[in-house]
Amino acid sequence: TRKMVGGKSARHSQIVSIEGGKTIVTWDEDFINKNVVSSRIGLDVRSGNGGNLLKEFITPENLSVSFPVIKPVDDDEVLVAYTESIQDRDYIRYKIVGL
């Protein structure tokens, strides 16, 4: 069954599964923030049977972020690394996200 996790501008998705059957998807998507196009990183956690356990954006709305990469840390946490663009420079950032 096809399931949508992000908005219509979602792209650069990554998916991992962890012990216990959970599946975690991350992606970046654009949105309009005070007449400026910004981007954010989304995270969706599904149970082994496909039930939605968590869906949230893990970066603030005032950033320009893209290209998330996800890596399980353990059964309750994942590391999400991504690129943050500030003016003419790109930086690698990461977050440990609890499930």
C-alpha cells in the first residue's frame, strides 16, 4: 500500500528500520514562511503494522535545510544529519531524535 508521509514538495527521503519492526522515514520539504521559501526536515515513525506512531518536523521553520540522512542509534533514538545553508555557505548539522 502506498502511503504519503510528506507534503507535495517533499524530496530526498531516507528510510531505515529498527529492532521491533519500526520504520523511520525522513525527508526535506519547502514551505512558505512569511513570503519566503524555507525548508525543513520531517520525521515519520511507523509501527511494524504500518500504524503512525510519530510525525513531526525536527528543524525550526526559519532555516534552509536539505538532504537528510538517517542512522539508528538504538531502539529508541536515531541520528539525523542534514545540510543547513546560511548565506553562501553550507554546513553539516545533526540531531539525535528520540522515538
